[in-house]
Amino acid sequence: MVRWRVLALLGLSLVTWLGCSGKSRHEPPNHAGGRAGAAGKSSATAGKGAAGQGAGGVTGGAGTEAGAAGSDNEGGRGAEPSSGGMSAAGHSAAGGRFGTGGVAGISSNTAGNATSGASGANNAPSAWGCLRAAYGDGKCDCGCWAPDIDCTKAELDHCDVCNAEGSCNRAACPGNIDPDDITRCTPPPDGWTCTPAAYNDGSVCDCACGIRDPDCKDGKLSSCDSCATVGSCANGACPSDVSSTDNSQCEVPLRWVCEARLYGDGHCDCGCGMLDIDCADATYVACQACHGCSDASCNTIDQRDNSICTAPPSSWTCSPRLYRDATQCDCGCGFFDPDCDSPSVDACDRCNDNDSCSLQACPGIIDPDMNGSCKPPPPPPEWTCYPYQYGGNQVCDCGCGAPDIDCATSDIELCAQCSNCGGIDCRKTVQATDTTQCNPPTSDWTCPAKDYTDTTCDCGCGVPDPKCNGIEDGYVCQNYPAEGCSGGIKSHIDPNHNAKCLVSVPSGWTCNRGYFGDGLCDCGCGAVDADCSSPDAAACKKCDNAGSCSTANCPGTILPSDNAHCSN
């Protein structure tokens, strides 16, 4: 009996298992169904639960939530399917007080899964400049360089957020959003040099940006919130070198003689003629770096005034006793004299101290803006020497067609250099009555006078050219005037005496001087060409050159036995 009971029990279990398994096989697979509701506590019949509904997700959530809890006497009903989308999968609802939880819902064909759900942020346009999560987040974001899908109308009134991270605007709506294109901002006025988003952002007074920011209550330095916005002219954080009266501009104090970038850069720079705004005080101990009148060691910085030095800098060229003598402003001495009220040439008392770069009285050639040095003007049009020789080299150049501003007077004894006139002894080659001119060439000079006073060594001219600096060898020759004995042909010059020629153009030659001895026998030219094998007309190769007595091709009217002359 017991045996049959055991067999019956086993059969019942088998039937039950087969029934459950068969149901599972016939139902469609649940790709995105929610979880079942929690079981009720004690009722025999399950309560009727409300269907859960899953929201869409960023990566495509699962389909449905589980059924909601059943009521006291009814079991919960399975959750309805939902499509995948913006949010994560739905969660199961809590079970009813007494009913059992509902069976999980079956997903529909539109349900999302972990890989194929729609993604709002991932569909942001390539031009989108704000955070990608802001695209399609339910709020209309403006100023993000591309339209937000949440904006139903391209109108400024519909903007919900105007200052999302990455937006061209920093202020709350409407800010600087362009009413005609809510994806962009109205550009700042011409002259604004800083980041466009910083202009009129509604919160920060940005300074040193070329024009005043409307966020600043006035144009004073004290109104500035930021001086180091990208594009600012300031060297560092406020106050830096921002103008105290016009906070849109930068300015360095007049007496500052170091590089402008060092003033207000956040480090106390000393020896620069003016107290750096970065220095806690004017004492030596405040210095973080030394420039200007001091070397990097700061050894010569004044203990009580770190803007100046107790001794002249190494670049000082005038007498050491003139530096900071409390007597006069000495200029052109290689560095700014602390006795000067400013680096301007207008502050100068003396400009032509011994070893000053200016040999003339003030203003001389002193740099108008930095009076420790000189700034020679360009040479006048009549200047015939090299441009660099005009002023600034402290050498008095003579014979250059115009007075050199390095010459204190026109006295020939002051002429230190006269390269245009030969450069050996200026008293012999420069005109004593007009030191801007060279003495004229001697009567033995056969080339044009201009070649005697130019800047090249001309050869074959009868006497040595002063520009050859006393060297007679042919290697120094730079020019061979055709009017000289060479006729313009280099090989005619005597290599050992460059004023003379091995082959000279005869005085009676009437054709082009460059044709004599050039390799072609030219006839009818008043003298027999060195290229002709004989004086006979039979040797002629060219008979009708300009200057020839014959106007026809050879033999033309050339005399049979004298090819230098014609029968006519």
C-alpha cells in the first residue's frame, strides 16, 4: 500500500513539472519584463495589481516594471510592457498586504535592451558645445552652438538654460544669447580682446580686455574681479599692470625700465627704476628677482629702495660718479639714470657726456622713450656711405655726402673714418672745407670721377683707387670701368699693378671700348684691334660696328692693308 502511495506521489509530481515546463515553452521569451511584485502576506486569492511602466534611459532600459502589489483579496496582474528609452529599467512594485505578487509582464517588440535603446545624449549634433548630457534632458539649452531637441521654438523666450557648461554665455537667461540665433551669443563689441563669454556675463567684472566690461560698476581698478581672463593685456592677477583709472587698459609706470611683462606679473622684481606693484614693500628683503641696474645676485640693490642700485650697472658707459649723483639727469650712458624724472628724452639734462652714445647736445640722438640709449634717425637721402655708419657707432664718418651726426663738429681733425674717400688718411682724401665730400681725383685718373668716390675698388683707372686701401694686387678689384685702360675686361688688368693694364685700349679707338681685345677682330675703329691676326682687311670679322668708319659688312670700305681705316 505504501508502495502504491509512493508511486502515486511521484506521478503527481511528474505531471506538475511537465505542466509548468510546457507553459514555459509556449510563452514568448520575456526580453524586458519587470520583476514580480512582492508576495502578499496571507490571502488565498491573489489581488489585482496595477501594471508597472518603465521609463526610457540613456542606454536603452529594459522594458517593464513588475506588477504592482495586489489588493487584499485579489492577486496582482502582470506588468504591461513598455518601450525602451531614456531611463534605466523599471523596478518592481511592492506586494499587496495580503495578495500575492503579479507575474512579470512580457515585453513588446519595441522594448529596449542594453544595447539597442535610443540614447538622447549620444544623438547630440557634432557641433554641440555644451555637456552632452544636457542635450535632450527635457530643458531647452541655449548658446550651445547647435539646436537642442528640447527647444520647441527657436525663440529666446523658450530658453530654459542659457549658461550650461560649454555655453557661449555665462549669465542666466537671456544673458548674451542672440535673439536671432539662440544657439549662439551676440558677439562683444569691437575692441574686446578677452573671451567673448566673459563680456557682460552678469557676474564678473573682467578687466584689461580692451573695452570696459558692463559688469564693472565703474572704470576704476578697484572694481575688477578678474584681470587674467584669456586675452587680457595684464601680466597677472589683479591689480597687475591694469590702469588705475581705466580698467580696460594696461599701463606700466613711466620710470619702469625693465621689460614691461615683469611689472605686476606676481613676482617682486627689483632694480627696475620703479617699485614693482608685486612687492610687499620697498625694502631689499621683498625682492624675488633682480633685473635692470642689478645682476641676478641683487647685491647692488639699495636696502631701502629696491627700485634702484647703489652702484651703476655694468652697462653704464659714462663716468661712474654721474650715476645717481643727485645733480643732473645724464642720458645716453647705457642705462637709466635714477636722477631722471622719467625715461623720456625730455627729462635729460646732459646728452653728450664723455662716452655717451650721443656726441651732440640734447636731444642729440637719444631714444625719445628710453633715454639711457640712442636711437639714430635714418640717414638723409644724400648719404652715400653704409646706413649703419650714420649715427649710433660713435665714429665720425666723413666724405659720405652728408654730415654724420656722430661728428661733434665739421672739423676735419674729428674725421675718424672716410671709407668713401679711401679710408687711409682722411686729412689727405677729404675736403678740408667740406668734410662731407672727398677730394677730387688726380689728373691721372682716367675713369669717371664718380668711380673715385664710390664704395668699390675700381681698377685700370691710371692711378690706384683709394677704395683699394693701398693694395695694388688685382685680387682686390671689384669693378673695371670701361672708360679705363681695360675697356671693362677683367683679364686686361695687370695682376700686380691694378691701376694699369696688360692690354690697353688705344687712345684712337672709336668703337665700343669693350670690343678691343674681346676675341673678335673689329675693323674701322681707328686703331688695329688686338684680336686681328694682321692689319689687313682680310683679317676683319666685324666691319660695321657703331663707331666704325665702315657701315657695310666686311670688307665694306676697309682699306685692304690698313683695317683700322676706310677708303672713304
